Amino acid sequence: MTDTDTTDIAKRRDAVLAELSAASETPPTLVAVTKTQPDEAIDAILATGQRVFGENRVQEAKARWADRRSDWPDLELHLIGPLQTNKADEAVALFDMIETVDRPKLVHALAKAMEKAGRRLPVLIQVNTGEEPQKAGIAPQDLPSLLQEAREAGLDVRGLMCIPPADEPAGPHFALLAKLAREAGLSVLSMGMSGDYVTAARFGSTHVRVGTALFGARS
Ligand SMILES: *Cc1c(COP(=O)(O)O)cnc(C)c1O
């Protein structure tokens, strides 16, 4: 990576933050999605002051962040990809928030892992707002029962997360997620990616997960 790329990352981040500020009086937190990014890109974005990061795989996140944690004690790492129950212990040890709780089995695996580790992380429930069969997330109509199960298991559920269908306008999905959160008394809304973070901010997003718009296209 050249110096120009490093400057580009800082400029792109400034541009994203400015757009988020223009879109909302309470702009969402920018979660920089670093999956597949090389060390140079990670170091460049850390140099801008960015401290909140999203990763979608446990092993990859560990390789990228486990050592950096000691140099950057104020890092905040979010798991934004599907979690297998057999990786719950590792995920609880590494991450600061799990955004992708979407089934009873995972609720119980995480509750057990957190108890074992003595570390109670905030979590989000992922909702499959488009009810796409291939996509992770709980169906909207099943959210109340999963939420109840998660709370009874002792999970600290803070809010909801969604990834709208790629081929539909995102706005209605963001509106639905906001409505579901309101009904459930939840305040955190993780919604908005590179193509739609401004729309998401207008619909009340509290966390946008942005990769490409910061780093350029993933290889
Ligand atoms: C990769 C990813 C993102 C970031 O996507 P971009 O379009 O590159 O901004 C956001 N959320 C999730 C769950 C992802 O897997």
C-alpha cells in the first residue's frame, strides 16, 4: 500500500463522517468493517483515530486484532457475521459486542460462554427483515420469543441489526427494524452499509457498518 492509499482512507473516513453528521442530529457510530483488509489499511485507519471495528469471522478477527488490542486499549470490536456455537468461547474472549444473535441455540451457547468467562457482553439480535431463506437472522414475527429467551438466559440485549436484501430499497427495511426495536424497548440499531449509510442514519441508525466506502473494493 502506498502513502496515497493511506491518505485516501483518512479522506474517505472524513467524508463518511461528514455525511453522517449531515444526515442526523445524533449521527450513528461508524463501525469500520476491516474484514479481508491488509495490515497497512488497518494501521492507516487506526492513525485517523477510528476505534470501533467490525469483523465477520472469529479466526480472521483474532489474527488481525488479538495483538493490536494491547497497543490500542480503547479498541471496540464488533462481531457482525454469523457465529457457530462451537466458536462462542473464542468470540466472547475477543469481541466487545456480538451483533448477530439469531437463534435459541446461540443464545444458550453465548450465555454459557459469558458465564464461564465472567464477561457479559452487550449483544444485538439480527433480524432477517426481508425474510430471505438464505440469510441469517430471525424472522420478524419470531423476534419477541427469541428476545424473551435471550433475556431469560441473562444476555444483555441492547438492540437489533439487519442486512436488507441487496435488490430492494433499504429504507423500508430500516423503518421496520426501527419499529421492531421501539416495540421491544431496545435502543441500539445497527443498520447501514457502504451503499446506504446515509439512508440508515435518516431512519435512526445508531451504528453503521462500513467497509468499501472507507477502504475501497475488497479484493
Ligand atoms: C462486509 C459487511 C459490511 C460492510 O459492507 P460494505 O458494503 O463493504 O460497507 C457490513 N455488514 C456486514 C454484516 C458485513 O458482512
